[in-house]
Amino acid sequence: MRLAILCDIHGNLPAFEAVIAHVKQQSPDFLLIAGDIVNGSPDSFTCWQYAQDLHCPILRGNQERYVQELATGQAPSLWHSPQFAPVQWTRAQLGDQICASFADLPLSWRSESVPDLVVVHASLQNDRDDIWAHTPAAEITQMFPEVAEHYIVRGHNHFAQMRLWGERQIISAGSVGLPMDSSNTAQYLLLDRKGSAWHATHQALCYDHDAAIARFHDTNYLRETGPMGRLCLRELVTGTAHMVPFLRLYARWRKDGVGLNEAVERFLQAY
């Protein structure tokens, strides 16, 4: 049995199309998308429609939750500020009906046909939990309380990696549209059943990265998302994290009266 698991597309249509073309060549028995189809690049609507056409299970990631909460009035007032302009762009592109429907997406996937496997976006407890090689086992226990499965597949970290947790194996699938390992590849995971075990093979594909970058300029994305859109573009160009480190610094700079535009300029010059 062969499974193909995708996640963290983030509105990058050229990467998504390249991965699906490659997946079809691998003839998987089952395809699943583990969240974060939208937000981060200009083509969230087209990526969402493309995912729907695949007729496969789709989990909700934190990005789907963000636009759903913004569209349904559940987001804090800060989310209507320029700091969250990329989320606002994505919400406007998708429309409130699609955004509201994200609330109905499942948070995990299990199947009686593969009782030793569970797939999540980040963890069973939270759609923003991080798991790294150095994450203490006690923290992982809190993320997966009373989990019975021996294999856990997840996304969210934008790195392709594997680690042991007791007798269990945690496999992070990498990112289709926004890897953070400096590779500028489109990544996904193949799982093959061999005897009583699952064997994971991380896939990393070259794709038209320049076309993905061009979409930021060919659309109104950069103009309408302002300084935060520049950070999204820099993440795609470099294949490294900018948004989270910036927000941590900006929380301090803002207390000193530094505005958003100045803060982004300062950050981009330093990093």
C-alpha cells in the first residue's frame, strides 16, 4: 500500500501543480492533504479549487483557521490591521463562504484500513504545535495524549524530518509551497507499507520557482499586502523563515514606537 501526503502549500500554485504531477507518476493508493493549502502566496483560491478537484481528504491547518476566523468575526481586532494584510488578502480572494467552510474540515485523519497511522497538521491538540529533534518527549506526550497509533505524520514545521518518540515514529512531511530548509523545492511524503511497517520517503522536487515569485509581481499582492507581503515574498525567495522571527522582534520594537513599515525595513536589512 502506498500513501501520498501533502501539506503546507500556502497558495503556491506552481509548486502544487508540480507535486501533483509527480504524485500521479507514483501511483499511490491514497492521497491526503494535511492542511495549510492557503495563505502565504498569491494563489490561495486556485490552490483551494485544485485541491477540491482531487477529491481527497483535506485537514484544516492553522492558515485555514486564520482566514475562517477573520471571515466569521472571531478574529481579534488586530487582525484587521496592516500586520495581517496577507490573511486579509487571502480571505478576500477566497470569499467568506469558502472561508467559513473551513470550520468543517477535520483536524486529524484515521482509517480502519491503516489502524497504526494517524495524520494531523501539527498535533492532536493544537494546529500550531512544533515538533523538532530537540522537542522534549514530555511536551510531545501533551500534544498526543493517549494516542494509540505507532506512526504519526504531520506538517506545519516546513521541514522534512523524522524522529522517534518512545516506540513511535513521528514523520514531518515537509512543505509543498514554502519549505524552510533553503532548498526552494516542492516537498511531500510517500509512505509505503512493507510487511508490518511503514517506510517513509521524503520527496523534494525542482519546480518553476521563478514562476511562483513572479505571481507576487503579476498580481496586486505586494501592493495590497504592504510590508508584510514583502516578508512573504522573502520567505519564498530564500526558503527560510522570516515571518515568525519578525513578529517576535516587532513585538519589542513596537513598544519603542517603531511602526510596521520601518520595522519590516529594519528586519529585511538585517536578515
